[in-house]
Amino acid sequence: MLQLLANNPWLALCALVAGVIVACTAIVFIYDYLRQTRQADIDAALKHDMLNRGMSAADIKTVLEASTDGEAARMALHQQVRVGLGKFQVEVGGGNGPTATAESQPARG
């Protein structure tokens, strides 16, 4: 094994890079799993608290729909959002689907 690394020192670097990639990927998946689990716990506690206060199922549904993130609300309302870098802009949302547009501005110089 040491002879192999002595003859090919780049193998150690490749193994290190592969190890870092695997570790980072594992951290991302573990963090996402823990975040989703915590969010589910928070949602369950919120629903339990609302039931203890005597709220109806329709009231609970209204509260949960109002607390969704802004992107989901914009997509539900079919509003367009323009994102991009520089002259290249992409409109996301709306009835026609995503379209790429390039703003035509005169060159300054």
C-alpha cells in the first residue's frame, strides 16, 4: 500500500478529495433530514395547540395555508418573478411557464 502511494502520490490527493465530497454530501443529507424532522415536530405541536384551543379543521387549514413560504404563494397566484444576473433574466411563474429574456440596453462606452 505504501509503495503504491510512493509511486503515485496523486492517489492520496484524489482519496482526500473523494473523502471530502462524501463527507459534505452526508452532512447535507443529514442536515436536511434533521431540518425536516424538526419542522414536522413544530407543525404537529402547532396543530395540537390549535386543537386544544378549540379551533375547527377549517380554521387550522386556513392558518397553515397562510403560513406557507412566499415562493409557493407566488406560484399559486401565478405571479411572475424575474431573477437573473446582468442582462440575462429569467421570469419564473405565471401562466406561460418560465421564459428567458435578455434586456436590450444600449452599450455604454
